[in-house]
Amino acid sequence: MAENQAATNRKKLTKSDMVKTFWRSGFLQGSWNYERVQNVGFCFQMIPAIKRLYKDDDAETAAALKRHLTFMQTTPIMTSLIGGISMAMEEERANGKAIDDATIASVKVGTMGPLAGVGDPIFWGTARPVIASFAASLALSGSGILAPIVFFVAWNAMRLAARWYLQKIGYEQGTNIVANLGGSLIQKLTTGASILGMFIMGVLVPRWTTINFPLVISKATVNGKTTTMTLQGIFDQLLPGIIPLLLTFMCIWLLRKKINAIWLIFLMFAIGIFGFWIGLLG
């Protein structure tokens, strides 16, 4: 009987609370600051859950808001996973489990770094550039207005789905997910996403970088037909796309030498203008 009573009195987050926190997570960086970065946005995201769990206790509500105004910085989409874990912990605390402020804060601090390491290569380094490249290809093929629509729909569908399911997983798994963060799962995901991202970037190098060397090396006339050999033709015979590849490697090398990206852009302009002026580039 006592167990049934305890189950009846248990504080529980509802589907409505989950939906509210999900929509609020999209405004994470609406109040970004240089001291605690995303803390205000994350606290705003947590408010529906806090109100549900501590609605009869103003002191606990204030304390919960303070807990989630601490430093927060990770890939924006991944905050949904941290939010789900935090909601699970807050729910257990509201129901009497011994979870103190330091525990909640340490879980957040311990997850934001690894999740950023996963989220950045997956979302910023792979998914978004791939979708953007596909949309750009549509634009170049003459699809016009369809290209930005495809990008907008595809990117936001993926982004919103990721936010919802990450929050759901975080809430359902609670603190158990922290064990996975300490294992090899994060390293495998990060490595796999980085490899995929580099593969996609490698494919895009010859597609989006065009260099032409129209300098004539030789001319030969056979049976009244003149064949012209250009410097570009020689490069294409050796390896199509070799010059854009070498240019990419040169830029990577210069960036590793701490050369400012702005100076690299001006360098590319200078090389292009000078090469065209002397007839080497076309």
C-alpha cells in the first residue's frame, strides 16, 4: 500500500514538458555571453522541467535555476542530450534521491567536452557541408529556387530530429550514459565522423576548385589536323585534379604554420591575377 502511495505521489515529467524543453533548446545561443557562454540558453531550456518538478517549492526552484546557470559550452545540438540527462537527475532529486548540486554540475562538465568532440565533426564537419554541397550542385545545375529550399528542409529536419531523439535518449538513460562517455564509444564516433568528413572534403576539392593552365607546350600537324598540347593537358594526363589537390595541401601546410586565413585569401588573389597576366593561368 505504501509503495502504491509513493508511486502515486512521485513527481514525473510529462510529454508536454519534453516538447517544451525541445523547442526551447533551439534558442540556446539566443543569449550567448563571453563569461559562461551558453548558460542562459541552457537554463531557459530547463525551465519547463524545473517548474514541473519544483512547482510547490520556490526555494528549490531558485536553487535549480542557479544550478543550470553555470558554465555551459558544447555543440548546440548536443545540449539536448545533456538536457535530457539533467532532467532525469533533477527528477530523481525531486523525488528524494541524494543527488547534490556538485553531482549535477560534474555530470554536465564531464559530458560537454566529449559531446562537443562528437558533435562538431558530425554536424558541422560532415552533415552540414554535405547537405550544402548537394544544394549548391542543384543550384549550379539550374534548379534555382529549389536549392535553398532543399538545404533548409534537409538541414532542419536532421537538426530537429537529432535534438528530439538526443533529449529522449538522455532522459531515458539518465546517468547511465555517462559510463559510455568514458569508454571507447566517443573515440570511435569521433574518429569515424572525422574520416567521413575528410573523405567528403576530398571529393569536393576537384569538384569546386578549378585551375586551368592554357600555356601551349607544343603543336603538331598530322594529315592537316593540328594537335595542341597545353600544360593543363599534361597535368590531366599525369593525374586529373592534381593541381587543386596540391593547392589544398599547400593551404593546409600554411595554416599549420600559423599563417592567417585572410592572408591566404589575398595570396590566392595575387597568384591568380599574376598568373593570368603572364599567360600561365586561364
